[in-house]
Amino acid sequence: MAIFDLDQNNKRFLFEAGIKRVTAGAGGESFLITGSEKTALLDCGMAYCGEALAENIKMQLGERPLDLVILTHTHYDHIGGLPYLRRVWPDLISIGADYGKSVLEKDTVQKQVKMLSESAWITYCGEAAAHAVLMDGMRIDRIVREKDIISLGDRAFHVFETPGHTNCSLTLLLEPDQVLFPSETTGVYAGKGLIITGMLKSCRETIESIEKCKNLNAETIVSPHYGIVPLQDQKEYWDLALESVNRNLEFVRNMLNEGALFDEMMEEYTKEFFTDPVSYEQPKEAFLLNAHHMIRNLIKEIKE
């Protein structure tokens, strides 16, 4: 499998020394952070590019091992590569939220991750996987909670719980670099002053998480599925995130007021929101699954 473009000249990925984009395929970003004592990968993309991801990491680390994988949440496009990394680094420790650990222990979740991984394989490779999608080792080994610190030696991640996209969503602030990796709860930057909402579980919790991230006053924001947010939008980033939440909230509220049925809402929401760049970053099956949960939860909150 070809290794995905690692062009570090792209302004979205011009990091300070010791932070590298090692993304191996469309659909999810992965960042490698090296400290004086430990190395850590932030998210590990989809299964279809798991082997290429391992190759990208080896190119950067040389003889150093990959010590940690930090999972911002347990959706398949952020964890699919984990079993492929464990084949290369058997002592690898995966880190995530307590809720995420319990989620991945459910057979139903494992089956869903595998199903979505198989679908993505066809979407991005044009054919089904030659062998069964690896699932062995799809787990969280170490739990972290609010304000925990993950030390890499001369660098450390400060952990913040930011539910709203999922109940296990984590935001990471890298110190002393002052680089913030906000969870998908806060949205996905799409360029030109646009953020696509990451709200799935709860509108209220999403707004609270956005405010929490804003108050961290980070120097650099790395948006999920995008990279470094341009300075001109970084100043307004959190306002843009809130605008995106409100856009989705008003869409559902207006359709409710018009008496639309759930299936009608899904159809109209797909027409309105499943456009570029969403359609490139996310298979339609995953988009529809997320939209189903988001609309259901918004309806419930609106009626409360």
C-alpha cells in the first residue's frame, strides 16, 4: 500500500520540531510527538491504512519504539489502525477515557467498528480487504481523566474531558509547546471560516466543551481531520464552533416546527450537510450513522 502524502511544507502541518504528521490515508489525521523519554501517537486513523501508518512512524522514529497511542475517542476512523500498530510494537500502550475503555469491551461495538472499517476499505481502496480487518488488540490499556498528565519527558499532554461528540472525547494540550489538539466535539475546521459541528451526543455538553477549550488560551489549535488552524481563523475559532452548533440546532428545530418526520429530517439533513469536504473525509454510511444519533439527541434536548 502506498504511503500517504507526508508533505510537511503544507502550512496545515508546519509543526515545531518533535511533532510530525504521519497520516497514512484519508479519513483521519495522526500526529507523532517525540519527547526526551517517550514517544506518543495521537489517534491512529482507519484500518485500511494501518500498515502504511506503521511504516510512516518507523520512518520518523528510526530505532526508537512507539511507546503510547492516545485515543481522542473510540470512533473507527480514530482507532482502526491500532491492531496494525500492535503487530509492530507489541509493548505499545493505548490510552483513552474510562468510558471509551468500557465501550470497546462490548461485542456490539467491536462488530460496528469492523463493519465500518470494511466499508471504508472499499471506499478508499476501491476493493474489499484481501484479509479480514484486524481487530485483535482493539482496546484501551490505560485510563486518563480530567487534568491528568501524560509525560513524554520534556513534553507532556494535559488531559481535558470534552464530551458532546462522544462520551469518551478527550482534548489534549501539549506543554510547553502550547499546542491544543481539541476533540472532535468542538468541530472540524473546513477552511475559509467554516467549522463542521462535531456534536453527536449532546448540544449542552458540546457548548460546555467548546467554552472549556476556549479558556485554555492555547497558542496553536490543531483541528481534527484538518491540521493547524490559520491564525486569522484561530482568533475566531471558538465562535465559529458555536455558530456551527447553532446552525445544526436551528436546522432540526425548524424542521420540528414544520412537523417533519424523522426520516424527512434525515433526508434533508443529508442534502444540506453531506457535501465536500465531508463526503471526502467520511463514508456515507458513517455520516448517516452520526446524523441519526445527532438528530435523535437534538430532538430530545429541544423537547425537554
